[in-house]
Amino acid sequence: MSIDSNFSDPRFAVDREALIARLRKVLPVQALLIEDEELRPYECDGLTAFREMPLLVALPENEAQAQALVKVCYELKVPIVPRGAATGLSGGAMPHRDGVVVSLAKLKKIIKLDPVARTAVVQPGVRNLSVSEAAAPFNLYYAPDPSSQIACTIGGNVAENSGGVHCLKYGLTVHNVLRVRGITADGEIAEFGNAALDAAGYDLLALMNGSEGLLALITEVTVKLTPKPELAQVVLASFDNVTKAGDAVASIIAAGIIPAGLEMMDKKATHAVEPYVKAGYDMNAEAILLCESDGTPEEVAEEIGRMKAVLEKSGASEIRVSQNEAERLKFWAGRKAAFPAVGRVTPDYLCMDGTIPRKRLAEMLIAIADLSQKYGLRCANVFHAGDGNLHPLIMYDANQPGEVERAADFGADILELSVAFGGTVTGEHGVGVEKINVMAVQFSLSEISAFHRLKAAFDERGLLNPGKGIPTLARCREYTQTRAGAALSAPRF
Amino acid sequence: MQTNLADFIKDTPEGREADAILRTCVHCGFCTATCPTYQLLGNELDGPRGRIYLIKQVLEGQPVTQKTQMHLDRCLSCRSCETTCPSGVKYHRLLDIGRAVVEQRVGRSVLEKATRFLLCEALPRPWVFKPAVKIGHLMRPLLPSILADKVPMPSENAPKPWPQPRTHKRRMIALPGCVQPTLTPNTNAATARVLDKLGIELFEPAGTGCCGALRYHLNAHDQALEDMRRVIDAWWPHIENGSVEAIVMTASGCGAHVKEYGDMFKHDPAYARKALRISELTRDASEIIAAEQSRLVELLRAASAGVGQRVAFHSPCTLQHGQKIRGVVESLLAAAGYELSPVADPHLCCGSAGTYSITQPTLSKQLRDNKLAALGAGSPAVFVTANIGCQTHLQSGSATPVRHWIELIDERLAH
């Protein structure tokens, strides 16, 4: 799919050869990629529908090199697109045609792990899962666990304010980060937050979480570590229709239970994942719920009992409780691998990320089924149900003319409907390029203007990740006009 | 993933296979997490997802240079990415197809050509390799260290003999392989002794030579197919008359390759059926012994060998990723009374990877040293593995003995 407007910005008239000559002086030779052949594999992240060839790719090996390159880019007015593991699903790391992609993958040291303070200081290229692995000998772990946690890195987690199946109880990235160090657009080192609670002034640390590379290039993060619960068990419940499953989610929360994770998968999702993971999911169920309890053995036993009672009352056709850690991990393994496993049944997919009030889950599932009919595209549903965070996976074949556009329209309908239901366009994947248009549905022009003023306070020249996250006002007007009438009503939140 | 293969390849069997593989990849990037070279280098182009993209652009007709070739050469073919991939991408097949096209397009320098020629011609031929190693031993003090490291030391323990020929009803074929008879002749002998005690006769039909993996992974596909046909021809009479129940592989590298004969000859009318049958009969030694585990346990009990040493097991990539055999050798060693020392990052390659240690010495050495550190963390007395390449490669950097696991089982039974 092509990206318009923001990407042919006349502000960025870059002399490529002069830029290369300057960057060669501050980077080792292997840290700068300049040939098309080497650049093309960087043209997209986990969202392959949106691609753009970068002007250059830089792979700094330390903060000093990163800072030097940002200073060169600032001076020459060259855009910068930060990139972590590029597992993102909103195109946040999609290159800019006049800009340098700055990969932080080589900054992958765990600088310090303090089991007493329960913190770890890590570089941005450290993988999410490897923080937990390093903390495991101290019976600690890093709580946010996006499905891509095996590969995604902490810098990207902060940039996208990533969630995961356990964020219902333990919070998103923003709730698990104490300090962020980064390089601002003009090449200065800035620190946000502190090793201790830091309440003075505006909460700029929170602002950094989910800033999608628009405010600073992250070079170091201090994360909180959480003690591992003594015990965790998960209930696997089957339902013979999706409405019952959706209502069961609302009932669990209404009963005052806060599960450690509460996830839902529909039949298309379980059927895609089961052949690979062999998690033991009920293949006859129209939907399954995974509902986790953690704590002391007594707390878990009591909570699992309450969960089972609510699930039974909600009409679950089968209920199984994991009997050991291996089985618990197996039940979760299917959920964690669900997105890419859908690659077994379709060449391409778009993963949506709207969030709605939990009590409207069932209604949304029915609406999605109708839209699936309307657009003639299959859709598998994998939800962080406890948060009301939807991940419909719209399946399409990019080799068939027109399918990707149809998939995008289908996705836009789901997001607009999410806003209409009183929700938002993104729960945890970020806006990136993918949801930039629908931002106009959720926010008014004056709110968007406020976002631009905030951005300008950090990055007056607009060099950090331009074209992502916040739409231009012109784009907002254009989008609301073209979708008006045809689209669903989009009330204010 | 969207594909648009160029005319030169799109309607060939390779083109169709590559297109199907590319379309299963959804570009999620999970594979980068377990790729040994991405972990070392941190460049998208040195991980599976980036290499898939590099191959895709070659097959789509984009210009290609030595840069692409370098990144494809750096791949170990360890297939760790395939274990991780939730979408089921057959990466190694795509890599073989991509590498062959790049080889044609880009070519090689004179030095690279000479190295690859020597590897292709010397290693698969025991009658060339054996005297070469002997000369190497004599010359070792005079060689520069980078070469001296590559000359394996003669085994300190002289190989024990094969069992006296006995007629068992159950018979299985073993492959001597190319370098194994010279470097570790005790491996097949130990396998024969263990199987003999389990009531199985092992024998090596003459005239096999290399299984073909070595030249195949140097992109010499035609020569490799010759090697494979020679192996098939040597084995076929024994298979056709129904006298053998399995083909036992004591080197997991060969095992992974022979298990794919069926796939590789599926378009060859003269060999398709034979190759498929051979792949179906091929088992790693651990699969054979595990199937006899109850009998083995009885024998071990009778041998009353007491408590074994503390050992660290390195599972070769061709065993755990290529053949997807995990935990089997470990449980056999435990059954034989050995204490298994924990090993961090067990999914990572040791850097041997066929001829990789010669073609990519820097990366190979880094991976070897990382692996040796992981293996040594629990202070085991012995490192054990299941493939000749890993065994000699690890030994080249360590004073701790590195052995084939079957030798340890054999020794327990000999008590």
C-alpha cells in the first residue's frame, strides 16, 4: 500500500552523498548501509502492507555513535526513524524515504540488574524475554509480556507502550518503567524519570511511553522487576457461541475478579494455531477463554474456584484447569503464537488493535462477523478480553489485486466502531502509519493541534519519525470528509 | 507476504517452491530472536527474516552483488529459526534455492573458489582426507595457529573393535560417512556394540562415501546429487531384498540430509521411489536406542555400573532443529546413570555447521567459544554431542574431552 502526503515533505531536501560523507566520519564502516540491496529488507516492520525504501540505514554500536549521528541529522535536517526488533504491527518503524533508519539492535546489554531494588537497567535492544530470563535466578521477572516477547525489544516496548496478556493485572509498559534515557532531536542526552519515585513537575516519563519515536531516540531504560508468584494456574474454558464467551468476560470482571490474564480466541484462531502448538484447545468450541490466577496456593485455589463458578454460570461447555506449569505454558503457547500461526492459513493479515468496554465484546464480535461477510475476507479474533483490547486478524492475499485495500477498509470500520462503542483505536500496538487516519475519528482538530504543539516542544524541526502517530490537520479534514456518510457514526468520547 | 517472482524462475519447480515458502512468511520477526548470527551481529540482513527478504528480491529480479552473497554465506543453516517460526516457513529450502541463484549470478573470488574446491574435493573422499589429516598431524607444529586449530588431534583412545560378527535376525545399515572414519572411528564401532547387545546387527555396505550434505551446502548441487545417488545405489540391494529394518545415522548432520533424500529426488524418475524409501527408513541412533530403552535399562542394571560422570550435552542443530529430536539423547544418558549438567541457550549453534568453521572463521570461533562457556558452566567432566562436525569443532577449543554420546552408553554396558 502506498503512503501519501506526509512522505513527500519538501522540508526534507537531503543531499544524500553529503549525508553519507558526514555519517562515515561518526560511524564504523559496517554500521552504515547504503546500497538498495541492503536497504530493501528494512523497508517495513511487522506490518508488511506499508513499505517505504529508506534513504540509509544506520546501526550504531553505542550511545555515543547514536548521539553523533543524531547531531549530523539535526544539522542537515534529515529525518530519523528509530527501529528496534521491527516486530511492530502498526508500521511505527516503517522508513521515511528522505530519512535514516536508526536500528538500535546492537545496543543489547543488560547494564545492571539489582535484585534488591528489583530493577534492571537495560539498553534498548535487549529482548523483552531476556530481561525475565536474566531476572529468573532471583525469582523475579519483567511483567509486560507482548506476544512477540521472544523477539521484541525494550526500546520498542517503551516507544509503543506495549501490553501483553498479563497487563490486565500488572499494567502496561508505562506502569513498569522507572526511567528512560534518550537522545532528543537536536542530539542532547535527556533523562526522564528516576531510580526512585519522581513526582515533581509534569510526568514526562509517562509521555515517553507510547511516544512512538516522535520525541526521542531511546538509549537506556530502567525497568521494574516483579516477584514471580508462588503459583499460577490457568482455566481453559470452551463456549459453543461467541456471545456467551464475550458475556463471560464481562461477568468475571463484574464479579470483582482481576485475573492475571483473561484472553479470548475464536474458532478461526484456535484452528490456525493448534496444528503448530498442539496446546490441546477444544476444536469444536466457537470460542475459548484463558483465565489465569496467580498468587499463593491458597489464593489461587480460592480464585480458580470463583472463576470456574462464573464460567459455568456463563454457559461454558467445557472447563479445564492447568495441572502443572508445563500444561499452563502449553495453554498459553497457543495464544502467544496466534498471530504468526495465522500465516499458516493465509499469506497475509492485518492485525487490528481497537479497545472497547468489556460489556460490548459480544456485540463487537457479531459486528465483525457481519463486516467479514461484507468485505468477503476472513477474520480470526484473538482478544485481550479482560482489557477489552481487540486483535481481529483480517486475512487477505496481497497477490490478489484490491485485497489489501479491502482489508484496510475492513480494519478502519472496526476501529471506527470501537470509537463508536466508547473505546479507542489502539490499545497497545501504537498508531504508526496504520491508524493515522482513524486518529481523526477519535480526536478533534483542536486536540490534534495540541498534540502537534507538544511534538514541537521536543522536536521543532519535526525530524523524529515524521508522518507517524499524529496526523496532519489537513489529513484529518480530508479523512473525515471522505468517510462521512459512508462510514459509521463517530461520536466524541 | 506479497511476491512477484521474475520470469527466469517463476515457472520452474524451484520458483514455485520458493514462492510458496515466501508466502507462508508473515514477517513477524520471531525468528531473529533465536538466530545465532543475528544475536552476534544485530543486523536484519544477518537474521532469517532479512535473508528471506534478500532472497525474495533476488528471485524478483532485482540486481544482486557480493553483499547479498555475504549475508547468505553467514547463515549457518542451523534451522533454529524453523523451530521458532509459528508460520511454518521452510527456511532451509528457500535458502538452498536462493544461494544457488546467487552463486550463478555473483560468482566467487579466486581464493574463495579454491577453498570451496578443496573442501568439495577433499573432505567427502576418505582416501584423500585420511592421508591429508596424517600429514597435518606431522606438520602441525609448523602450521599457523588458524590452520593448526583445524587439524584434529589423533584420538587418544584407540577405537575398540566392532563386535564379533553374529547373526541377528534384526539387521540395520550404518553409514561410515566421509570424515568420521578418519577422525572418530570409535563412533560407529560403539554403536555396533550397543546394538549387538540389543540383538541388532549393524553393518556398513561398501561404496557409500559422503551422504552429499557437504557439497550440497557448498552450493555444488550437481556433485552432491552424484554423492547421493552413489549412496542410494550402495544401499538399495539390501533394502530391496527386505533384509534391513532401518538405516542408522550416527552423525546427525548426515541423518538430517538423508532424511531429505525423498524430497530432493522427487522430480527424478529413476531415483524418486528409492530415495523416498531410504528417507523413510532413516533414523538417528538415538531414535533406534530409545525404541529399545526398556531392554537397554535391563542391560544397564545387569552391568551394575554405578553412578556415571557429570556430562554436558550439546544437541547438534541437525538433531534438534533439522530432525526435531529433542530430549531423547538426554533421557538415554540419564537412564545410563549420567548426571546432566545444565546448559544455557541450548538452541544455539556451536559454529561448526559443516564447512562454516573454514568459510566463516571469525563468527564460527565466537559461536564455539560461547558454546564452550555454556557447556562448561556446570563443570562437567565430559562434553557429549551427536555429530562429528560439532565434536571436532568443540574439541578444537577445549581441553575437556568431547565425545559422541553412544560411546558413553557403550562404556556403561561394558562394565
